[in-house]
Amino acid sequence: MKPLYFRKTFFLICKYLTSIVLSRNNKLIESSKPKTILVVALDYIGDAVLTSPAFEILRNNFPNAHITVMCGSWAKAVYQKIPNIDELIIYDSNQFNRSPLKTPFLKKVSIIIEYYFKREWGFILVLRGSMVNDLAITLRNPFYYLDIDAFYGEFLVKRILSKYFKFSFARVQEPALSRPGRIMQLLSRLRINSYQCPRPLLLLPESHDQKVTNIKQDLGLSLSKEIVTIHPCAHDVVKRWSVEHWANVCDYINSNYGLEILLCGGSSDYNYVEEIRLNTKSPVINLAGKTDMNALFSLIKLSKFCIGLDSGPMHIAAAYDVPGIVLFGFDDPHTCCPWSNLCSVIYHAEGDMTQRMSLITTEEVIHQINVIQNESRDTFENIYIKNYVPSNVLE
């Protein structure tokens, strides 16, 4: 067993054992209770979008509850656009913080004390926590508590006991591959009412139309010309595609469809995006580090289609029903694919996962561009989301 896998398995089992101590009553919650709900979700933008259906379910079942989300500052703009959330608490866990500027330890402690020990929570739902959060929850001992890692840890414990020690369990529910599926399985333990799992939903930024007009004017773009946003950046280098491939795709879009091409990314991605721009033969605009999150939301919503890697912007496009082409290499799209039939996935499962991006060809991407441009949306189908949420999850 690989050391990393062993550590992860040990961690999940410990979370499950901790949850046994904490979960005084997680089988059924009356609709009048609890009055306050804390959802801990400290991970990334794409995860935040995939988490959004959970809040509609929570609101339907606990209409009078005050729902609070603890999230990282990088995901704040996403959670602000998810309906049914009453309050945000910003907590930048160093475990998920990709910025070189880390949160001082004393500041994190003050946030934990302020929100875990000075406030009462009727129900705490942990979708992605941290070691400090786990310790605080253990000490706080909420009356209702569910943890997605503990759910997976329970499955591992029962599988080990049944396989090696011949224990018998009436039912061992295998965790879904996808994040939405696991969240639904977790919530089903409360026996809550849910007709089906809703798709991700994001509200448009305030003054969306005016913001788009201002952006286009600032960039010197025609107000009537359609745009394409390309998102070539990812934090993990193994997820990136080659500069030459991106440049060839840009040239094809420009020469065949005459669309305005906007290359997006963060400030740390500027040099990489600029290298793509310099390798193109057509006019493209480097927006890396030049837009805030609200402007990015507006540009994605306005796009004729989007092209990008397995990253947050492509999940935003899916939530806005904007057609997208997503290039997967390192991660399996069955686990974290943008949730939309308008999302076309290009993925090669064979070979070393760190080399899979190099197997994707320019021709594959161009083919999907032609499909988006020339075929009806009704014909689109994303095979990777067919079983995103198991059909029996709430039976």
C-alpha cells in the first residue's frame, strides 16, 4: 500500500471514529430544528459550484434556519451568488490556500473562537474542513453533525471488517464518485425530503449588463461581436496543455468563426497567458490578472462558448448553461466534471496520468468547437454526468 494512500485511509477512518463520538443524533432532524446551520466548505471554486445544490435542499427542509457557510476568500464570489445562503464566514485554511500569503495562526485561532465557541450551531455539515476545524468541532460537540470524510471513512471501516474479519452488515453504501453524489448520500442520512438533486445554480452579478458593456468598451471590443473565453491555466502544472496547442486553437476560432478571443487567468498566470498570445497569428486579448471575479462571471455568461482545463471557470460556465469544452488529464471526469450536458469533455484514460494532457490533440478540440457552432444544443450529451448522483441515493 502506498504511503500516501495509507495516510489518507487512516485519516478517513479517524474522522469516522470521531463522528461516532460527536453524532448524538444525525438520523433525523425535525423541520423546526435546527435554527442555525453551519456548512464548512474550505476548498476551491469548482467544488463550490458543485456544492450549490445542497443549499436548495437544506432550505427546502429547514425553511426557517439561518444558513451560514465557512469558505475560503477565493470562493467567496461563488457563494455570494448561490441562493439560500444567509451569511458567509471567510476562513483561509493554509491547507487549501494557493496564495503565497498565508493566514497568520493567531488570526485563524481568533476566527475559530469567534464562530465556533461564541455562537450556537444547531447543525454543522462539513463538506471540506481542516485539522483546526476538526479540532474545534470535536471540542464544540454540536448536537447535529455530519462530515463527508467521516461518511467515506465509515465505508472503509465496514469494507475492511467485512473483508478481513467476516463481519456482516445489512447494507454498506458505497460512496458516489462525484462530489454532488456524495453530498446527496450524506444528506440522505437525515431522511430529508428531496424530489431529486437540483443542478448547480448561480445568480448573475449585480448590474451584469452594464458591467459587460463597460468591459467591452475598456477593451475596445465591438458591443455586437460575440466573444469566446479561454481558460488555459491551472494551479497544477500536470493539468496544463501546451502553449502551441492553445495558440493553434485560437487561430482556428478567429479564422473560421471571427469571434473575439479573451484569454483569462489570475495575476500569477500572466506570463504563461502572454506566451500563448505571442504564439498566435490572430488578435487575442490577455486578461490574466486584469479582471475581478464578478467581471469573470459576466464574461463567462456572455461567452458564445468557453474552453478550458479542469478548473473553476468551466464549472461556472456549466452553471450558466454556457457550452464548454473541458480538457481533463490528471483527474477523472467522473468525479469532478462540470455538471452540464452542454459541457464536452476530452479525456484520455490510458497511460501515466501526469502525461495524459499531452495525448489531447488540437484536432480533438477543433472538432468539438465545430460541434458547438453547427449543431443544436438539444443533441449535446455529457456521458460523465449520467450517474453523477446515484438514482437510489434517497431511497
